[in-house]
Amino acid sequence: MSVAVDQPVPAFQAQATSNTQVSLDVLKGKQVVLYFYPKDNTPGCTTQGQGFRDQHNAFAAANTVVFGVSRDSLKTHENFKTKQGFPFELICDKDEQLCQLFDVIKLKKLYGKEYLGIDRSTFLIDADGVLRQEWRGVKVPGHVDAVLQAAQALHQG
């Protein structure tokens, strides 16, 4: 089963950096942005993370918690988070539980080889745990601003 806009997101639990357990139950009352990205320490993923980092206070003001999600290990995530000074947690999804739930694993091509990888995608969940907006096949430039505007609009009701 995967998520759908205007439907409640099924309960999930995930391990994140800073020894954090992430679940929607714990986050009730806050808006949540989950942004899925292919790999730590790559140019596009670093730029995207920096965008969310640089707008952290604006997201917080809109009662919104941001989480990055990829299949990298917690150790890699901790290093990436520290190196970039991310004020938000990165979720380790090695078993692809969240990737499957949000249907972000897609067939991709690199140098003529096909492989299954994460399709850069972002999801905005409201304070009641309902998926309100999704962005799939994301291009990094301008994306964080679009997510922030949606989060602010949702927060203002």
C-alpha cells in the first residue's frame, strides 16, 4: 500500500540520526516534510539538503519538521549531517520500508546501466497525519522554496 494525497499516512517507525526514532504518532500536531533523496554526499543531494538547512527557521515558524530520507547507513548520515550542519535529522531507510510506502523506488539509468534507485521526491504531511502535497521527480533548483510556501500556506490554514 502506498500513500495518496488527502489520505492519512499509515503509521511507520524509522531510525534517524541523533539516535532518534521517528513515527507519525510522536509528530502529531506538527507538519512534517519528508524529502527522499538518492545518496549522501553527492552534489544534488548536498545542495538540496543545504536548501532545507538554510530555510530551517522558516519551516520551524510554520510548525513544520523536516526529515531527509535515503537508503544510506546511519553512520554515513551522521557524517553527512555533521559536515553540512543540518539542523534536522536524516532517516536511514536501508530496508526500504518508507521508500515502498511512498513509492519512490524507480528504474533509473546511469551511463547506460539500469538500476533501482530513489526518485527524488518530497511529501508534506499535515498536523493530523494526512498527506497534503507531494512532489515527484524533483529538480533541486527552487524546490525548497516551493515546499516552504506550501508548508506556510498549510500552517496558516
